[in-house]
Amino acid sequence: MTKTHIAWKTERGGPNICSPVSNGKVVFMLFSEGLISCHRVKDGTKLWEKDLRENLQASPSLVGDKLYLLDEEGVMYVIEIGPEYKELAECELAPEGLGKKCNASPAFADGRIYICGLENLYCIGLAANRP
């Protein structure tokens, strides 16, 4: 790889644990101490940055026009994808937590969210064939 292969770079460097995620227009970078930033893919311009003040080890997930962030205590943050930070929801997924820690990235399939805590696997969604 040479300098001609690098389109841009951040001042701070990349995330320490979480993988960046992109929709082709913007890229989100989440650091485990809770700092998230949104950059324009084309030139790396930082559009916004937010300190969630929570520990996160799960990588962010893009589903449609929403970004999902899961902290270590099982709280899911739903963020609107746009030029400014806009939190749509903050959901405590289980009153007793997800087995105390949640480090794995959630999986999304067929309208459901699968979350692996230290002791349990959770499936969140509408039950099929229920009145």
C-alpha cells in the first residue's frame, strides 16, 4: 500500500475495539469509552462527534436509516443517520441486565435483534403466529 491508496485519515486514529461501519456516504467510528464520530466517506470530514459516557465493546450496527449501539450493561441506543447527532431511543433491554456484561455485537435478521449476554441469548421481536 502506498500513500496514493489512502483517501483520508482521522486526527485521532481508528477505534480501539469496535469495527467502523458505513452506508457508503458516512462512516461511524465508535471507541470503547463511548465516543462516537460520523465522517463523510468521500473526504473524511467530521460531521459530528458525541460522547455517550458509557463503555461499549460491541461494534455499531446499521439497519436501514438507523444506527444501533449496545453498551456493556445492555442499553441500546438508536441513532438517526444524518448530518447531526440525533438519538431516537435509549432502550434498557432487560431490567436485570444481560447477564451483567454485553460485549458481543448484536445481530439483526428478519425483523429481530439477537443479543448475546454473558449468560443468556436474547431474541427481541414480534412472536410469529400470536393473536
